[in-house]
Amino acid sequence: METTPLGLFELSPAIIQQLKRELACPFLVWYIGVSYFIFSKEATGAILLSDPQLLKFLKLQATEVSFMPRSVVSWGFVPILLLSLLASPGSGFGAQDGDAQVKSVKPGINDQWVSTDIDPLIDILEAESREIYRERSNLAALVGPPPGAIIADVGAGSGFMAEEFATLVGDEGIVYAVDINPVMLDDVLRKANAKGITNIRKVLSPEDSVNLAPKSVDIVFLCDTYHHFEYPTPTMKSIYPALRSGGQLVLVDFNRIPGQSEPWLLEHVRAGEEVFKEEILQAGFELTNSHYPPYLTENYVLRFRKPPASH
Ligand SMILES: C[S@@+](CC[C@H](N)C(=O)[O-])C[C@H]1O[C@@H](n2cnc3c(N)ncnc32)[C@H](O)[C@@H]1O
């Protein structure tokens, strides 16, 4: 069993909130078998842990967590430290099973997106005020699938980007519209057929896998979707084998800047560019480009690739 040194960490209010949600306990958490304890006040908090998964999670939130020197651990924590040591670190943060998350990193974020009443969802996605929709053809050109390419639009939503890609890849190419909402997918196909677009295929995915065959795609496109992944680790693990060696992963997501971004965005999008980049690197991808095109002021675009010699 991998062991992690116990430590004391100062946590930001945002992380405290996230941990409270994850662990469903406002002030004290004692997980026998997980071996960590949390004491939190409203503005700050401290955590003692011996759990590798939780430590990894906190490291990913580096901007939100200060790692305090061991010397500041007060004697008051010693009994807890001993209890923590006695507890078995068998299961990890978010009750992980091996590497596969079985607990959502953002419970409830897709509640509205799995609705069968899709008209309000389409209205949100296809609002002219939404820069992703307004700039869809520029964005598709930036992603740049060549004719004949096979591209998966994961979290395809109402399908307007799938349609843009369908034109770019042409009759020799294929666009997989992947989503967890079957009603939305049927509607994507219905609209495409009505327009005479024949190279879009629908793929209904569970929440933790993109459900694509091994080495079946050249590009995976994630637009405003990565932060909707409730189980990012297994989902990314399913994307990796679906890509051909050297295949690309293009991530488009919101600029999330504490102190600058709107409160709703800080709450809705669980982390910013650096954290998401790090998570995707951890999944085995290489960063090849960061794009900040002038026509996108609310979103960034990161381009990764699956290493060419990989399987
Ligand atoms: C905010 S919408 C973005 C839709 C579209 N990409 C766009 O930018 O217009 C997020 C989409 O991701 C889908 N989604 C959420 N979790 C998913 C998952 N694990 N796999 C595939 N799609 C997912 C939702 O159903 C929804 O259609």
C-alpha cells in the first residue's frame, strides 16, 4: 500500500466548500479506513491526511492550497494524528477504486443536461451572446480537422460544432457526436439529416466513458464539456485508447480566474486552465499548443496530443 506522509495544509474557502460537499460533513470528518481528518472554519481550514488520493487532489489545486511547514502543526492535533495513523488507508478520497473515480467531482452538474426537455438547453447553447456559438466557424477552423479526418465531439450538446466539423472533414470523414443525453443526440441527427449532412454518427456514452472503439478517432474535441465530466479520471482514461497514436485532444473551456470571474462561473467550473491542463497531462497527453484567439475572450483553447509512439 502506498503511504503518504501526514501533513497540515491550509485550505482556501473554495476548497473547503468542495471538500464539505465531497465528504458531506461540515466540520469534522473522520473516515475510518481512509485515514483523514478535516477541521474547517468558514474562511480557512486544516487537514491532516495519510491518503495518497486526497494528497494528489490537493496538489492539483495548488492555487487553492498552501502546504504549511510541519512545525506549525499544533500539539492539539497529535491525538488526531495518532488516530489517523491507526486508521487504515485502504480506500481513498472520493472513495476511489484503484484509479477509477466512483464519486463525482461535481455532483449535480449534469442534472439539467440529461433532461428530456431539450429546447431550453438548446436555447442556452445556441444563444448569440455565447461566444462559442457566435464564433463556431472560427473555432472549427482553429481545431482544423483535415478532409477525411475522424473527429469526436464529446459533449456534443445541440450539435452545432459537430455540423461545422462535418463540413470540414467532408464525405470521407466522420464526426462522432458523443453525449450522455440520448434525446439531444437524436435531435442532433434529426437536424443533420434535415440539412443533408450524412457523416455525423451519434454515440451515447455513460458518464465515465466516451464509449468509442480503440484507435477509432484522430481528434477528440471537448468544448465546455471537460468541467462537466463528473468522473474525469476514468473518462480521460477512455479517451486515450480511443485516439490513434499522435491523435489530438482539443480542450475549450472557460477562463476561470478567482477574484476576476463572475461568482456563478467560479462556482460552476470546478477549476481553471492550469488545473485542467495538469489533469490532462496526468492522463498521458502532451501539450502541443495553447491558443488565445482574439475572438474568444471568455474561453481558452488547449491542444494536446497522444504521444506518437504510444498505444
Ligand atoms: C455545457 S454543454 C456544452 C455542449 C457543447 N459542447 C457546446 O459547447 O455547445 C455540456 C455537454 O456535455 C455533456 N456531458 C456531460 N458529461 C458528459 C460525459 N461524461 N460524456 C459526454 N458528454 C457529457 C452534456 O450532456 C452537455 O451536452
